[in-house]
Amino acid sequence: MLVEEVAEAAEVKGSKDIEKAVANLTSLHQPAERYYRDLQTIKSLHFINYEIVVALSFHSNPNLDWCSLENAQLVSSIIQANDLRPYLSEYVNQEFKPNLRKIENQVKSGLGRSGLRPRLIFQDQKFDPVPLAQAWFLIEVTKNKKNVRGEKKDDKDHNDDGDDAEINLLVLLLLIDCFQFDIQGKIQACKVLAQLKILTPKLVPQLRECLAKCLVHIPPVTPEESESLPLLTVALPNLYRVDDEFGTNLNYIDTIATILSSLTYVTNYPKTMIFLLQQLSVCINRIGIDVLISVSKIFYILNQIITNYAMLDKPEVVQTALKVENDILQVQSPLVYTFVFDLISAYAVLEKRIGNHKIEQVNEQKEKVNHKIEQVNEQKEKVNEQIEKVKEQIEINLTSLKGLAKVCDKVSEFEDLCTYIPS
């Protein structure tokens, strides 16, 4: 065989391998590991074309069923090694916009049915998650970076800025529509939103409304492990980001009100309670002295948790509530000190109860498993450790409260009140 024939045969084989890889990458009903070799084939190429760009776009979002972090990292490396911008305009018009219109039409159809409309289910065959893969891909290709002040740009950069602004707008429109779907749709929308660094200001009010609505999905109505916590953990950071960039501290006050309301419904779900209390701390630390707008309601809810006898079986929740109170005590304001009587009373009740609760709980365990002394001792040690942490946090709070008493020239009054707390 001649050298030319060998080269031609190799070229034909290589072309067939590429076609096979592209075809496989566009068939999205396989596990993620089935696509890795095809992505490696694409990465080894010394050229790129439109068909390859389309195939890559399905595998950039690591959160979708057919993708993985390894695949997404491989796609990202291909994007960095090639200039895909020349294909963006055609891709957006031919691939992304048609899918966006489908989602928009489906949402409009659902919204038009008033109270009788069916739930829009993310996993339902009618909803195609491909646009979320495409959106992630577009964010990756455009780099999605904010301009550095004073940085010089050439004409090409200015043209790219216009294209990027349109892409950001289209992606955000898609995400707002995805928030109308079920929990999994909201979760996926939040994950893509976290990648979108530049938000279109005119769409921010709609976006914030969508994010705020996510906060009402709490147990028992929404399953805790599979839906509620996964949604809350991605929705709240996005909400904070929107409020930091476009909102005011009053937006945080609204979020605090929602969290406080939710805490009254999730007393049987310690993981959710701890998470919500931690988010309460986030809000308090971000707005500082403006927390005084809601301080009365916050202390009321927290003291309800601290003095709830049933919460003694959940000492981690009590400890977290105490930490939130300590965050408020760092606000140097006489108004905070006016709650000293409520706080001291709550700490006195808690101190007295935890002293008795250790004995009662251990005795109860002994009755149930008196033939397993080691297990009882382990339980006793664990309970004591958790309760000791609660007692330590009480001392930390009292130290903060004493510092506030000094600021308000109320040290003598504070010390008198402390005599009511069991030593």
C-alpha cells in the first residue's frame, strides 16, 4: 500500500471516530462514564466545528443526570483550548433560543390554568433539561466575567460584550422559567444561577421573587433530605447575592421574617432547624445594627426554642439558637440590652432543666438497655458532651451580655440578675 493510501485510510478512520463520538455525545440516555472516552477523542483534535460545539454543550453542566464533574472538567479544558466564540451566534439562534421558547410556552400554558393548572414536574418528559446544559455551556464559553475598571478594550471586546449581555439575558430568562417547575427544577436553576456572574438588572425583581418563594419549601410538606434542604442550601446563597448587589438591608429583614416563620413549623426536624438558625446568623451579620428592626421577634422565637423542654433532646439546636443570640449581642446598642430580663430568664430555665435532663435521660436509657452497660455509658457521655457545649455557649452569651451592660452602665443590675441562674 502506498504512503498516500495509508494516510487516506487513517484520515477516513479518524473521521469516522469523530462522527461516532459526536453522535454518541448527542445521545443523552446513557450514564456519564459512557461519554468520557468520546470527550477525550474530541480533546485530542486539532480543530473544532459547529457539530462538535453542539455535542460539547450537552456535557458542560455537572449537575445533570447524564453528566459528571469529570466530564464537565474535560469540556471546560476543551473550551479553554479553543476559540468557540465564532460559533456562538449560530448556536444561540439555532440551538438555545428554540429550546428557550419551548420552556416559555410550557410555563405560559401552565400559568394560564389558574388554580387547576397541573404541577410542572422537572423529571416529566415534557420538560427537557437540555436548556440547562446549554445555559451552563454558554456561561463557560463567554467567561461571564465582570469588566475590570480602567481596563482597555479593543473593538472585538466591545462586540463580545454585546453578545455576552444578550446571552446573560437569555440565560436568566430561562432560569426564571425553570423556577416555575417542581423542586428539582428549582434546584437545577439555582445551580446554574450561581455560575452566572452578571445579572440583567431589569430581570432582578422577578428573579428575587422566584428565589424568595423557594424558602417556603420546608418539611413536613416538602421532604427534608431529598428536597427541602437541597433547595434551601442553593437558593439562599443566590438570594443573598441578589440582595447584596441590587437590594437593601430591608430585603434581609424580609428573609429574616421568612426564616423565623419557618422555624415555628420545623420543630421536629433538627437538621432543618439548625440550617435555618445558621442562615439567621448570616443575615444578622450582614446587616449589623439594622437587625434591631426585627430584634424583638428574633429574641422571642429564639427564647421559645431555648426554653422548649422537648428541645433538650436536640442540644445541637439549642446551642445553635444560643449562638444566634450571641451574634445579636455583638450589636452595641442599648436597645439590645433592654432584653436582658428575657435572656437571663431563658438562660436560668435552661440551666436548671439541663441539669435535671442529664440524670433523667441516662436513667431512662438504663431501664431500656440495662444489660448493655457499655452502650449506656457511651450514651451518657454523648449526652453530657452535648449539654456541656450548651452550657459553654450560655457562658459565652453571658460574657457578651456583660460587655453590653458595661456599655449601657448597667453592670450592677446585670450581676444581680445573674444570681438567678443556677451555678
